[in-house]
Amino acid sequence: MKAAREILFSNSSEKIIVGFDEAGRGPLAGPVSAGAVILPDDFPIEILNDSKKMTEARRVRANAIIKEKALWGFATVDHATIDKINILQASLLAMRLAFDDLLSRMDVWCDSRGIKKNIFAFENLQGISDGNFCPEVPFECRAVVKADSKFPQVMAASIIAKVGRDLIMQECDALYPEYGYAKHKGYPTPAHKEACRRLGPSPIQRLTFKY
């Protein structure tokens, strides 16, 4: 496989794929997160998978490699905004913000690889989002069910989103240890629901979700 600096889409008619995915739609507490990723042609895609199918150790290792080699972005939308605009809209917003974060890294990433930034003009991009909906981005985007099991770029985005959110929930556990966020990450486990009934909602609870 040729080096990314030689062929990273610069002389190809193919679109550059931007993968999008989210993590944390189902929890009762905490933010929803999203990743946006462009993979260079020399990326070791064999390390990737749907983040839900990977062990935590594998996700963490893959996350480090993605951040080292790929062009990536990460963003979150907090629990209060989720309650205000609903979880679907919050997830799509997080994806758009993740793309904004990706753009903020582009200059440094391109310079470090000797790549011309103009190959990433929006008309050269093709978004692929996991699920049934796409974020509002300034280029064509396709929603594909189970894209996080089909497209390496979406797999990478799912890993960025999952690992980043898990780290946030571990930080929340230090602030609110009685809720057990380090263990269940805010998902509706029996232990989480029992803590909410016993203690009331935590400061990061999604109040529009039943618990």
C-alpha cells in the first residue's frame, strides 16, 4: 500500500470518506459523544471493528493509533441539551461538532504528512453515518445501518466516540461515586436505576429519560 503522502486521494476520482458515529444514545446520564474520522490509505484497518464488539483494552489501543495516524475529531453534547432538543438531535449535533473538531486539526495533520490541504475541499468529501440519519455537514452524507461494521472510517469514529465518552464517565464517577458511573457509564443497569431511586437524579442525569 502506498504511503498516504503519495496518494491520499489527491489524484483520484474517488471521494474521501468521512466516517461518523456516536456513543451514548441509550444511557440515563451523561453526554452523548461522536467521532468523525478520515483514514489515510496506509492506516492499519485490521485493528478496527465496531467498538461494541471490541474489548476495552483493544478499543483503547485502537483509539491511540487512530489519534496518531488518522485525521479525527471528537465532540460531546451534554445531558441538559439532550433534554432540551432530544437524543436524536443531540447525537446529530455531536457528529457535526466532531467534524468541526476534525477541521481544526487539519492544518497540522496535513503539514506533518506533506499533504496539500486543498484535497479536502468539501466537494471531494463523502460522509457515511451509522444509522438512519446524517449530521448537517457541507457535503454529501449517506446514512447506512450498521455502517460501524462495514466501513473502516465509521468503525474508527465509533471507537473515538466510545473511548472518549467512557473517559468522561470515569471522571463523573470521581465526582459522584455513589452512582457507579465508572462501571455502567450511565447505561440503564439495575444498579444505576436503584441508585437513582435511592438518591434521586445525579447532577448529570437526563431528566427526560425514565429511570
